[in-house]
Amino acid sequence: MTPEQCRMARAGLSISTRELADAARVSVSTITRFESGQTIPPMTVGLFQKALERQGVDFVVNGENVGLWLTKSPGIAPIISVEGLNASNDD
């Protein structure tokens, strides 16, 4: 994950640095330093990359081009399987 991908992912998910930091269990300053291009240990970057992936972000690298896909829309409930349908989840 690049700093640009991190900023794009947060923008796509409409989450703040605080929300990402909380989800990844790192400090806000760590996210800020990474997004500004400072060197962060790869293991730490992996923590917030995994946090973004859990929210539906797929990171894409194609040669020198980088980007991301949002695989699910934030705030939309997950799809319920046929077996899981019941009166308690009717809307």
C-alpha cells in the first residue's frame, strides 16, 4: 500500500485518520506520517492496510500504476444468505 492508496481508501470509505487509527490500533500520527510520505515500518503499514481491507478495500498494483477497488459500499448491510433469512432481519 502506498500513501496515496491510503488516502484514496479513507476518502472512498469516508473515514478519518482517527477512525483508521482506531481500527488498526495505531496512533493518528502514524497514519499522518505515512500519508505524508515518511517511512513507517512495513509491519505497521500492514496493520492499517488490513483494517482497510476488512472494510472492503482491495489494493491494486499494475506495474507503475496503483489504485484500489471498493468491494462493498460503506454503511450498507451485508447480504444475508437464504439460510439466514428470518423475521428478525426483515426491513
